[in-house]
Amino acid sequence: MRTRLIDLNVSQASGFTTRKVNGNKYQTNGYEVVLGIKPVIGRNFNWDLNLNWSSSIRKLKEIYNGNAKFGNLVVGDRADSYYSTVWEKNANGELILDANSGLPIRDPFQRKVGNLDTYLEIWFPEQVQNQRFCNQC
């Protein structure tokens, strides 16, 4: 578990706007799998191909000073949760329209709409070496 620095507001009479404290505690869980193959091995030419598959999720485990929330987050939430203003909808999921303008009505509360970090990353790095074009290979 890691502790991250956070900014706390202070009185402007102090000449500063915030102070840094050892704040919230986060826990990161993840995995990484790497597979490497050499499809071509020659006297003058080599080709290395890799597959890298990884995932990492950071969750909020403890909030500074025992507070119930940190922004929109509560203990157990993913730290990369993304909140935004959305339109109000009825129980059937249909937009609620303003009677005067006919435009959708904004929800007064921000709602979680997703996460900023990817759940899964896949990379295909490769390396090609050709002795004819490389003096140091």
C-alpha cells in the first residue's frame, strides 16, 4: 500500500493557498505477461517479436484524516474513476426535456462515466537486425 501526497487548503492569510500532507493510501494490483519469439534467425538477419500483456488497477484504501470522501471517491473506488455532468433520465432511461426549451436537463450531480486508465494493455514490440545495414550488430 502506498501513501500519496495531497494538497489541503489553508488560510490565505498565511500567504499560501495549500499545504502538502501524506494523504490517502492506495493499493495497486496488476499483472504482466511477456512472450518472446524469434521467427527468423539467420546469419545476416534476425527478427525478434514480443507480446506484452498487462493490467493494473489502483484503488483507494484509506482517506486522509478518516474523511468519508475524497472528491467523488470513497474507500474501495478505483483511483482513476472519471466523473462528469450527465443528462437527467427517467426510470426508462429516456432523457428528461425542459418544458420551455425542449432541451435535455442537466443532472445537478456529477456521475461516474468511466475510468481514465485502461483495464488491459497489449503491445507488440519487435526488433529487426540486418548485418548489411548495421555495423554494430
